[in-house]
Amino acid sequence: MTRTVLVCEAQVPFVRGGAELHVRGLVTELTRRGYRAEKVSVPFKWYPKDELLAQAAAWRLVDLSESNGVRIDLVIATKFPTYFVRHPRKVTWLFHQYRAIYDLFDTPYSEFAHTESDVRLRDRLIALDNEVLAESTRLFTNARNTAARLARYNGLAAEALYHPPPLAGQLTAGPLGDYVLSVGRLESNKRVDLIVHALAHTDRRVRLIVAGDGPLREQLVDTAARAGLADRVTWAGRVTDQQLVALYAGALAVVFPPFDEDYGYVTLEAFLARKAVVTTTDAGGPLEFVEDGVTGFVTDPTPEALGAAIGRLAADPRTAQSLGDAGYERARAITWDGVVEQLTAEGSR
């Protein structure tokens, strides 16, 4: 008898990012392997702050034990607040919690600060996370960085399960071009502004193409103009998969310096296109794949250091290609087979 599996997604309307692609990929791979799989989505809203409790309550009210008279054999929760869902076989594959109350608390990347009301709400949400995550019959994360955060703040152990990036089957290598590529949403923690400023410390022949959109686009365009770099930066916006594949193929390298990223599939997409990745010492997840001088460069999170690394690749294409080839060997070993097998296995943690 075909087993039924539901994958839970918290979706911000009109926004498609890594987590959404992650869920879509999992549903596809489960279906490919004979499961009757489907996505369950609830719109997510994080403001005003008290709305976070309402969002958690909404998922807690959802009972996915059966649907239309059909028993649901397994529910896979992903990011906050999907793991509040009720099911006797709830497996959590944690993409991330609500990081604004965790490691980003009281930083420029969080709306939560050390005020009485914020601390009280934060403590309540973390306590709830502890309770519902512990209900999971098995608990996984998408990266070691995510697992370490879970252990640090919640005292819960989880196993990291890496998955291939969304474009894994489409990416191809191409000749090294005259531009470095940035891929992702234009948000503060992605630090595209750091890449823009780094460009000022490279040869003027090196260009930057930014594939992605987001709330900081106008601010970043202005940043490039003020730095005298407007003619060297192309803002491609949201691109199709085919366009992105072509951009990866033609790049000199991919520059990806987020702040403490959970996973960062951009790294693996770059590797599968045989491109070196330049990242930073505080990037988090990318450091699980980028080895300095082996598959790319890891620098201090400063424009000068990032620019110097880009300059080294531009001046030495053979090294750039060698690093990209090594990255390819690292990325091609990551498949969906082990992920699906672990998520659907019987038993408990």
C-alpha cells in the first residue's frame, strides 16, 4: 500500500526563497520514489511581533492525522512554525527556527531587542519551540550549523541531512567570464552591500551581476552609485531557472558572504557549475563546503579582504578553475537518496 506523506511549509505570499524550493524538491523526490506526497502550506506573517504566537497557534490547531478519509502516515515539518503541527509521526527536518529570537537577537538583523516585552515574548517562543520540537519522532536539520544552533539554544540533538540544490540537474560548466555572481534575496543578512564595496578593491575589468530581488534593492543600487560602481554592477532581478543556469556557467566565480547562513544552496549550485566560491569566516553554512584554497576562498568579512580574494581569481584563471573543479567533486556526492531514506525510516530518535 502506498504510504502518504505531507510536507509542511510556512509560505510568505509572493516570496519564493530557498526554503520554498527546498519543500518543493522534497515533495518531488518523495513522489518519484513511490510515495503519495503533497505540500501543506499556511501563509506566514511575522509582524507585529505578537503575531508569531498566533502563527504558532494556527499550526498547532492543524490536525493532519487524516485527510478526506485517508490516513496520513507521515508528516514532515520544516521551518518555524510548521513543527507546531500535530501528528503521531511528526518528523522534523529543520531548515531554521525564527532566528530573530535566537542567534540574531539584539543584532542589526533582528527586530527583537533587550526590552522587557521583547525578552518576555522571546522566552515564551523558545519554551514553546523546546516543547513541540521534542515531540518529533525523529529530528534532523539541513546543515551542521543549524544542528549546532539547536543544541546550543534548545538542548536538542539533531542529525544534519544535506540535500542537492534546486538546480542540481540543470547546472553546467562554461568558460570563466569577466564577472562574479551574487545569487539570493536582497536582504540585510545576505550582505550584498559587502560584495558591492568589495568590487571597489578589484580590477575595474571585473564586474558584478546580482541575481535576485528583495526589499533592499533600491538601497543597494544607491550604494553602488555612491561608490562610483554603477557601471560595473548589473541588477538582474528575479531570473528564470534557465537564465540562472547560464549566469552560473559564465561566471568567473560566485561570491556568497551571508551572515551565519543555515545552509546556503548557492554554494552547491556554484560548485555544480564548477565555479569557485568566495565567502567569509562568519558565513555559517557555506563553511561546511568551502575550504579555503581548496574549493574557494574564505576571507574576513571586509570589503578589502573580499576584494583581494576576487582579485586573485581574476588574475589567475587556472586557480579559479582548479578550485571550481574541486568544488564540483564535493557537491556531486550529495544526493536525495539518503535524505528520503532517513526522513521516511521507521523508528524514533
